[in-house]
Amino acid sequence: MRTKDLVATAISNTFRSKLRTTLTVLAIFVGAFTLTLTNAVGAGVSQYVDAQVGALGAPDVFIITQASDATTAGDGPVKYNAGSSASVSSQQGPPGTTTKALTDTDLTKIADTAGIVSVDPIRSVQPDYIEYGTGTQYEFSINATSAVTTADLTAGAQLDGSASEAQLVLPDTFVTPLGFASADDAVGASVSIGITDILGEQHTVNATIVGVSLESLLAAGAGANDALIAELADAQSGGIETAVTSYGVAVAHFDKALSADAVTALKADLATEGYTANTIEDQLGAVQTVINGIVGVLNAFAVIALIAAAFGIINTLLMSVQERTREIGLMKAMGMSGGKVYTLFSLEAIVIGFLGSAIGAGVAIGLGSALSAVLSQGLLSGLPGLNILLFEPTSVAFVILLVMLIAFLSGTLPAQRAAKQNPIESLRYE
Amino acid sequence: MDSQWVIDAQGLEKSYGSGASRFDALKGVSVQIAPGETLAIVGKSGSGKSTLMHLLALLDEPDEGTLQVAGRDAKSLSKCAVNGLRNKEFGFVFQQFFLTPNVSVLDNVILPLKIAGMGGKERRKRGMEVLEQLELADKAGNKATTLSGGQKQRVVIGRALVNAPRVIFADEPTGNLDTATGAVVEDILFELNRSQGITLVIVTHDEDLAARCDRQIYIRDGLVVSQTTSTHTGLTHTGAHALVTPEALSTAGGAE
Ligand SMILES: Nc1ncnc2c1ncn2[C@@H]1O[C@H](COP(=O)(O)OP(=O)(O)OP(=O)(O)O)[C@@H](O)[C@H]1O
Ligand SMILES: [Mg+2]
């Protein structure tokens, strides 16, 4: 028998007892549907987290702060120490805590730590507004870490750290209010940023928009390159040089070649020196772990459903073999080999598996895409760029193949039984 | 047709079950079938006719005795070779129709060709030829279950001859049919023998059908009790079993 004929026969046999096939397919459908959805949630969330990590910076970056020595309520006052007590309130510190500032001495100490390639302090600037041409002025903030991070762009290019020109990456929510027709339209335009210096006098600084970014959960505000930050900082200081420079946060690049263990060791080294170093993944890791856990549990349920469906397949095919005893006997009498009979029944199992999984995955994609669209407009509109259900072709294909494999394995027992049948016994079977 | 293509069975024994429930269905049967002849295996119900036919058709293996097909010992043949023989050289008409329900008449007829691996177009063409030959072409698309008994048996014969076999084994081909329909089916079989030289091995308890064959062997309780050869005028007793008592004949031929 030709392979083509075997497949065609298997398919038409599958549809011979429609009700039974439908019920078995339904059981597989449930498992495949769930598995496709849970995988999509996992993929959607991790893609979002990856994009956020990308927005915050390269994987070889530590965000470094002074280890905050518990100045929380109940601990009593801490003695003043002229050397270490420079305090700044920082956006980067957890809410409700005060982070001690990093001084130039700290930066040298960090830079000298083995494994650290470079350290850059983050200078925070507080602009008042942004304005395009003579349009409306909008309140505006700049993300202090933007110079060292990668934005999730919708148009234009990333910031150029070495450029002498003042560059800006505009959050896409500003595009329409500022009077641009589209994100692409905004790229290349020159905007003015208003900033008030410490003496209360307002200045404006011009910057060129090089890109438009999606607003991200962890890096709110616009991006500015070093040149723009320097210009804004100069304007903000009002020409007065403060004697002691202090920064809330520093960004340190470490050696890219370091292994995960070495990175952990490096963090420990910095901790003993009194600094808290976190990679971007560390900051997001906790969230991702929880989501992965939930996805894992849901996947386990889906797999349990599939195992139950596998018994359904075994049952269906055993009944089918029983019912078709004579047909099998006849085919064997007419010279069909046991191997071919085995293949035929295995194929029937695979066809059932394919039907269930393809329909399950298809419906999951259809419903999921609709749901995802509704959620991103409603409940999840605060998280732009989050596609809660992301259906990756490879993972959908993997689910279908996995279910087909399970179906094939379930088909082995019935197929073996059919293949072993003695033609004479089968033809005598009443 | 190849004159060496002889089925030669010597001392076939076959028993079913074991211990107390052991039943010897065949107790040493020797048969030779020459190419192009028609042979009737006659006997009462339970005498072992079907069992013998199954052994001759390589559907089952004897416990004792040897079977040679076209000069080769059946025991020496591989499983694959046996499957090939049954698929290409033999045609089968079983005691029941064994048509696949809910499958078209044409698809039932071309099953052996499908198993042989013939292409779809080619096998449908051959199937239609056979159905035309059997005057069933107009039923080709019908489901097998919608046919009358006689039509079903003709489909079964179509399935048996679609692969242009050398030998057709027919187990009670007219057993399920009324006399008139039975006669039509008989005519078809003997016409195949005459025009295409297909060897016929017919299991029957119908004395008239047996008489139309070239040769008859009578079986009783797993043993050959007599062999006869027919001429156009009637029966001629031959060989070791030439002396057949009228009693033996009547019991053999009088099966229900
Ligand atoms: N699988 C089996 N197990 C046990 N006994 C069997 C089996 N197959 C056949 N027999 C016995 O062997 C004997 C011969 O059976 P067989 O089918 O050859 O008879 P038969 O001559 O074809 O009869 P009929 O004309 O009714 O078809 C019978 O008595 C039957 O009961
Ligand atoms: Mg019988």
C-alpha cells in the first residue's frame, strides 16, 4: 500500500464513526486549546519583559546605589557622619526610603572593582515643559538612565551618545498633542524644552527628535543623549558650580564576558563595599518568576487534560479495531503486511491528534487575538506594548506536534493489536 | 499460463485447541491442483473444508505435512513473499461477503490493488473494467450495503479477480444465494476459468456445483474419502479413491 493511500485511508476511516471521533477530538481540543493559550501568555509576558529590559539597557549593566541602611521608622536616628551622610532623594530608590548619594570617591571605588569596565553617574534634570514651534506647552520629564539604555522605538533611531548635537527620543504619547501628523513626521523635528534654574529663572534648550519610543513600564519619560543632559544640567545649575557633586544612582558596565556566576560574585563584592548592584533582569526577575510559575501551573493542567485525552484515543481506537476485526482480517488475507496495518492505525491516531490540536490551536489563536485586542484597549491600556497573548508560530507548531506525538503513542497499543491479528481468526469473528 | 504452477499438498494435518478440547480438523490430506483446472472440495459442515482451503491458500499453516506452491516449499517462503502471493496470485471469495460497509462498490473491488500499491487512476480503471464485466458498472458509486445478496456476491467475485489472479479460492460462493442467482454466479466463475484460465478451488456442499468442476474431492472428518473426475457426460472415479461406495457419496454430497 502506498503511503499516500495509507494516509487517505486513515483519514477516511477516522470520519467513519463521526460521533466517536468528534468526542475524542473534543477532549484533545480542550488540552491543545489550553496549552496554546498558556504558552501565548508566557510568550507575551516574556516578550514584554524583554522589551522592558531592552528599554532599560543592555544586559551588561548594573544600576548601582548606596546600600540603603535601613532608615525606616522604628530604627531611631542614625548618627551624622560628614563623610557618608550626603543624602539625595532619588527616583530610583524604593518609595518611602531615602537613598544616600554616591560621591565621586564612591564612583572611583566602584570603577576600581575588578570586573567593572566603566561607571557613569546619572544626572537627573527636571525640565518644565516641551513645546514644538509655538504650540501648546506640555509637562515633560526626562528619564535619567536613557543615555545608557535602548528605547523600544516605533520610529527613528536610538540616541547617539557621542553626538555633540542635543538629541531627544520622544514618548509616542506626545506625538499628536505636540502637533505631529505621525511618529515618522516627528523624527528630525526640533523642539524646545523649558527648564527653571536654581535661582528661579527659566531657560529654553533646543533638541532634535531622533526617535519616537513606546512608553515603557520601567523607563518613563523621554530619552536624552549626553549632550542634551549636559546642556539641561548646565541650564538647571544656573551657572553655579556646586562644590561637592553627588548622584543618586550610577550605571556601571561590567565585562560582557563574565559568566552568570561571576556576575553574582561581582555583586557580592560590591555589596561588601556598601553598594547595591542590580542588573535589569534582577529588577524584573521577580515579576517574571511569578508569571512563569503561573504559566507553568496552567501548562500542567493542560498536559493533564491531554493525558486524559490520550486515554480517549486509546479507547476509541480499541473500539475501532474491535469493530473492524473482519476488515483487518480481510486486508491481511489479501496480503497486507502487519506493519502496514500498524501504520494505518497509528496514522488514524495521529489524524485524530492533529484534528484536535489544529482546531484547538486555531480557536485559541482566534479567541486569544480578539481577547488580547480588547484587553489592550481596556484593562491593559496602561501598559503600552504589552501583547498579553503572543502566538508564536514555533510554539503553536510545537503544541500541535506534541499532541500528535501523544496521539501516536496512544495509538501504539490498539495498532499493535490490529497488526497482530490472525486473518483466519478475524474472518471467523462473529 | 505457467504449467509448473501447481499447488501440491502432502499429508496436511491441522488441529485446533489443546489438551481435552483439542480438535483435529484435518488428519492428513493430500491434494494436487493443476493450473487451469477446477476443483471442488465437498463435504458436510464441519468436515474441514474451509480449514483445507485456508491452508492451500497460505492463509494458515499446517501442523504437519508439506505444501508446495509453484515448486517452492511454503515453509521456506518469507512472510513478505506469502503476502505477495496472496495479493497477486490468489483471489478470495469467503463464506461471508466481507464487504466493507459505507465504502463504495468500486472501492471494495479495488482493495487488493490498493494493497498492492497500484496508483489511484490505474486501479479505478481496472476496477471499472471488472465491474463492467460483471454488469455492475452502474453500481460502482453505491455503498456496498445497498446491494442485494446476488449483487454483493458478484462484487466479491469482482474483488477476487481484480488482480488477475492465477487461482481463485471460493468458499461456498453460492451458499448465501437462491438457486437462480447462484447459477449466475457459477456461470461467471466457470466463464473466468474458460476464458482466462484461472484455476478455481471451490468449497461447496452443493452436488450440482461440484459436478460442474473438473474434479471433486470428498472430505469427511478431516480425511479425503474419495476423489472423482467429471467428464461432460458424468462422473468418473479415479486413483486411490476410485472405489467410492454410494453411501460415502451420499453423506458427502448431502451436507446441508
Ligand atoms: N479456531 C477454531 N478453534 C476451534 N475449532 C475450530 C476452529 N476453526 C475450525 N474449527 C473446527 O474445525 C472443524 C472444521 O472447520 P471448517 O471451518 O473447516 O469446517 P467446514 O467444513 O468449512 O464447515 P462449513 O461447511 O460449515 O463451513 C469444525 O469442527 C470447527 O468447529
Ligand atoms: Mg466452511
